[in-house]
Amino acid sequence: MKTMSPIEIIKDLPNKKLMIIRKFEASPERVWKAWTESHLLDQWWAPKPWKAETKTFQFKDGGQWLYAMVSPKGEKHWCIVEFHNIVLSKRFQTICFFCDENGKKDPSMPQMNWKNEFHATETGSKVVVEISFSTEADITKIIEMGFEAGFTMGLENLEHYLMVSSN
Amino acid sequence: MRRDVFQAIADPTRRAILSLIALQAMTPNALAEHFDSSRQAVSKHIQILSECKLIKQKQDGREIHYQLNLKKMKEIADWLEPFRKMWEDRFNQLDTVLEQLKTQKP
């Protein structure tokens, strides 16, 4: 098993942005393929134990990906990803929101704007995902969702760190 | 004005105040010496941090010291962890998919 590349996350709260940066040992073209074909997206998009299931997919400017995040119990959370400003093998932007199974937007949930960039490097490629939120309320909502999830996960390292820094 | 932890840490001066008192509890005067802004401005920032419960007061004889409220600080540190974990999992899976694509195509 080869070692995984570390992930870098940059917070820019005043500008309501989060950036995720990660290197891959594959050409930008191949990484692009995995990001833009639904049968491939279904294989990696949902973090385990969730699964992604595509209902409809149209990769073109203004096209949409309607998919469900399926929990191990079979619970489904539907999302739409709308594609914009596609520059082949280089970058594309999306608007993401939560919806029902017919793609009808859930206005109570935050909308996110994503900018995905695919850069060539010496060893393969670097992907830069920039997620921006339209309002402060939206980022707060995502943060709150993070809180809930956070409580269910072990965070001993962080606790340890905070204990040490308190002395 | 809204008073929540994220509003509080959106300001660079307030982040700097938090970093300073993370090292040791400090009096308002000692804190103000670290900044070019007026004592009044610094004191306003301290007040906001205090209202957001990110820092708390400790009476030390006649002096007031401010110290971090770790419980509240932990809330800020925590929220990003699940987000990071999700992206790690997701991208580790992407590695697998990319590996498969490599063997499929010349």
C-alpha cells in the first residue's frame, strides 16, 4: 500500500471560503475523468460508509448531476451539482445544493459554490477545490452540521493538544 | 451585532489576542501593549471575545487577567475535523479509482 498524500485545508472565514488541496499520482486528464463521469464519481464521492448514487448526470455548462448520498441504513440525502465554466482538463465551477429526489431545491439548506482546479505537477497533478458560501448564515449552518458530526467522532488528539496548551 | 464564536474569530486583532492569551493569562493593559491600536479599541475586542465566551476573566488580587475558555475554543477547532476527515476519505477513494483507471487504459 503506498502512502496517501496529505490533504491541506485552508480556512478563509472572513471571505466565507474553504480550500482543499491534494496531490494525486495521476495526470490531470485522468483525475478530470474521475471527477466528470458519473460511474466513476459514484465510486469515490461518498465518504465511507455512505454511497453515492447517480440519478441523472449531464456534464456540460449549465448541466446538472442529481445524486443521492445513501447511508448504510438506506437513508437518502439528495443533492444537485450544477456545472459551469468548464475548461476541459483544467477547471470547472459548480453550484451545489440539497434537494429532493426530483431535484427540487431545499431552501432551508445552504448553497455552496465550488471552483475545482486541476494542475499538472512533476509527479501527477494537484487538485484545488475552493468552496465558497453565499452568506454567513450558510457557513454557520455547515459549521453546525460539522459540530454534530464532530461529537460522534473521536478527537483525542485535539483534546490532548488543548490540554497541553492550557498548562 | 451578532455574537458568536465565528464572528469573534473573523477579526485579525481578535485572533491575535487569542494567540497571546493562549500562552498565558494577561491583563487588559499587557494585551494592549502588543497592538498599535488604541487601548479603547483593544478593550472593545476583549469585550467581544468575552461576550462570545471565548475568553474568561480571572480575578488576581486587584488585577483582572484574561484567559482562554478552552471549552469554547475547542468548538472552533472541532468543526473542521469532520470536514477534513470526509475529504481525506473521499480522496483516498479517488486514489483507488485512479489506480484502476491506470490499469484499464494504456
